[in-house]
Amino acid sequence: MRPSTYTRLSAALVSCLTIAACARSDAGQESARASVITISAAADADALIPPLVSTTQGKQAVDMLFDFLAEAKTPISTSGDGGFGPQLATRWQWAADSLSIAFSIDPRARWHDGAPVRASDVRFSFALFTDPKVASIHAGNFVGIDSVSVRDSLTAVVWWHARSPEQFFQVAYNLAIMPEHLLGAVPRDSLLRSSFADHPVGSGRYRFAQWQRQHNLVIEADTANYRGAPSAARVVWIVAADPTAASLSVLAGQADVLEFVRGDAFTQARKSSRVRTVEYGSLDYGYMLFNYTRAVAGTPHLFADHALRVALTRSIDRASVIANALDSLGRVALGPFTRATDGVDSTMREIAFDSARAGQVLDSLGWLRDSKDGLRHRNGRVLRFSVMVPSVSATRQRIAVLLQSQFKAAGIQIDIDAVEPHVYSARLAKGDFDAALNAWRTDPSPATIRQVWATVHGKDVQANFGRYSNPGFDTVIDSAASTFDPARRRAYYARAYQDIVDDAAAIWLYEPRNFAVVSNRVTPVGMRGDAWWAALPDWRVTEAAQP
């Protein structure tokens, strides 16, 4: 008999914890789970080398393994350096003209192999993130930084070609520091094939222990870390078979954390005496992404037609879709930002649901209904496209079905293409899709919208997977990012947001409310909207797990 999802998950958890407990010889009398935090994940990490990480799961692990120059405080301020405290750098000094910042590296900092962290590692890491051969989707976060130089072994100097309000945030928040002595000789286009990719070495408060892909990922406390040992001896990510299994594992006490919960599992968690729900801020939005370079329905660059995009948006009753899929745990998205983003206000115009107007526009574009099948045809072609969805996302699969029904009522056929997470990520990067239901977690800085929506130059698409281009939007965003006056800055952003919404760059679907499910044996702290896991080393385990 084939084991149930629940049984397979239980076996995976026991196996992983056994391995984790044996990962260090000094485990001693420690209870097998007394100081372990287990996270139930619906998907595996995609990579553990910072420039190559594109998933939330990968980012969670990377942030535990690698250090940044400074540590973001809560709430995060992106202007100046007031929103940050020391991390790898003990202090920093601005140049008189504000075109450079000198970071003093903590002399106690060590890589997990024992080698000292040096200023040259900072220079190397910047070069790695920005090298076209690496093709990091995060390269755009460093636009405007000219270079990083080494003043001495413990002083790295970051140089800009022009002043901007978010200079410090730009480098401190985005630049994970990696070891040059281990990665320097690895060809830049072969990082994922290196031994480092399977056994990363950082300087963070946790060190890598084990990664069984599609099964589990284990990190363990760096007990001699220069910033102090973390509270929990180990953190274990268990990759669940599906979202339902992920929820069950926490509700049954077999895992401690589920980063967000939806539907019936939310109701069950609210009633449980074993766990509690913890709401944290949301910087996420979900959207239907168009591929602007794809030939669809026999038409090259079909989605480049603005009138068609507006008609598609008007064909969807987004409020109904989101209420059905998320109930009270989500609301209709305004655009590629959230309501907490600087520059967003209640006066923003949206493209409203209007099936009659949508039909008129589609008629004018030559997409006419056929009385036989009810679908719209032009030149013998059906208005039909596929929508790629990650198979592990129950929310997006549910939304896809609802969209399919509403599009069909408008005479448009969409085919749901559910694929495994690693396939989804690879196809997004290659542009191998018609449309996709994507979700994106924004950074606290509104300027990082450029990473996803600024015009692509050359082959480096960063995270602009649909290859969207709007030069007017680019110009206004650039002006906003370089303006020091807060009021003018907000006005620029508001204008840019309205431009991209009016352009119907995508169908903006939902902005979720984020609730984590956390075991009562674990006390979470510092759950931020941009990174709920940021303070994970300081989470406390107050009691052993139930057997």
C-alpha cells in the first residue's frame, strides 16, 4: 500500500531530525528536539548561493548562513543609515561628499571554515552579484554603485557615482558577503555546479549541515560565532508533499512553523491548543504576469497590445476571485506594490471590472465570438493562452481555476499549466510561458520595483520575467529614487505607480494578509513583513516537542 501524505511526512521528519541530532558530536544529553525549530515548507530552496537565490525558501536559509554589512531594525527606514545597526561591520563612516561609505569589518568575524572575514570579501561579493556571467536577478539592486575598494584588510569602501537617499540601504540590505577564498577560483557561470553550491560556507550565526533536495535542509548553530550563538541548536526545513501536508505537520505537532496559512487550516489553527496564529506585515502581491515577447494565439507579442491587456483586466471580477480564494485573508492588489508602500494612497485609479466594455474592445481588435463554441476568434485563431502555476501553491491554483471560468465567460480560453517549483522558476527565467500566476515579495524600498518592472537591457532580465518595458515609468522611478525631499519623492512614486497601473502591465490580483502558524513551544520575535525569519536566531524554544 502506498503510504499517505501524512505518513510520508512523518517519516521524513523523523529521518531529518535523527540526522540533525547526529550532525554534531557534542549533542550530548540534549533532547532530540528540545532545541530544534522545524519549519514546514511547501517548496524546497532553489539555491544557497546568495546571488542565485530567487525563492523565499532559499532566501530564508541564505540569510541565516551569510552576514550583511549592517542589520535592519524594525521598522525599517530606507533613507539614510538610521534604520540599521552593526552586523558584519562594527561601524561605518560617510565621506564628506556622501559618495562613499567606509565599512569597518568586525575583526572577530570568521567564516565557518575558520578563515577570517576580510574587506576583500566585500569587494568580491559585490563583483559576484553584478557580474553578467552570474546573471543574478538581484543585480539591479546595485545600480548606481560604481565599485567597492579595499582600504586595508578590515575596511571596505563602497563608492557611488551620485548621491541618493537610499545609498546605505542599497548596500546594507542587499549585499550578502561571501568568501573569496572559496569562490574566487570558481568560474562565474558555473557557480551552481561548484562544491560550494552543495556545502555553502558563510559567517552567519548558523552554519550549513545538510541538504537533501526536495526533502530537508538542516542548519546548525555556530556556537563560537562572533555575534553570539543562536538560541536554537538547529533549524530544519521539511519539504512537505503539498500545502495540505505542510499545514497538517504543524497542526499535529510534528513541525513548529508554517510561514503562512490559508482556508480551513487557518480555522483549525485558531481552534488548536497546540499552536497559535501570528499575523505579520505583508509586502507581497500576486499577479498574472504576461510574456511580452511570446507569440500567442498566432500573434507575435500579443500581450504588447495595451488595449488587449486592458480588456483582459476588465474581463475579470478580481474582488470576487480574491474573496472566493482567500476570504478575509486577502484583498485585491492595487499594483506591483502594497498599501504599505511609500507613495501609495487611496486615490489611485484602478482598471475596474466591466465585461461590456471589455467585449467592445475585443470586438474592435477583431477578436469576435463564434456562435458555435462561444470563444473569440481572429483570422481562424482562438484567443487562447496558457497560464503557468506552481503546483505547490494551493492559492494560485484556486485562483487559476476561478480566472479560467471568468475568462471563458468573456470568450477567452486559458489552459492551466501546473508545474513543479523548480520547473516554474526555470521557465520564468527563460521566458518559456504565455502567462504565469506569480507572487512577489517586495523590499522595503520602493525603488526596488525596478528589479521586476524596469526595462530589460541585454540578456540580463533580473526579475522582469515578462520582459515588460515602459520608458516613461522608468524615468519617473529613476527620478523618485534620486530625490531627497520626502514629499517630492512620494509624489514621483505615486505618479510611477499610476503609470504602470494605467498601462495594465499585469493583472494585479491579490495582496495577502500574512498569518504564520507557530507551535506553542516556540517563542517568535521580530517577524517583519519583508522577512519574517530575520530574527530566527533569537527565537526561543521553551519546551521539548510532544513525542
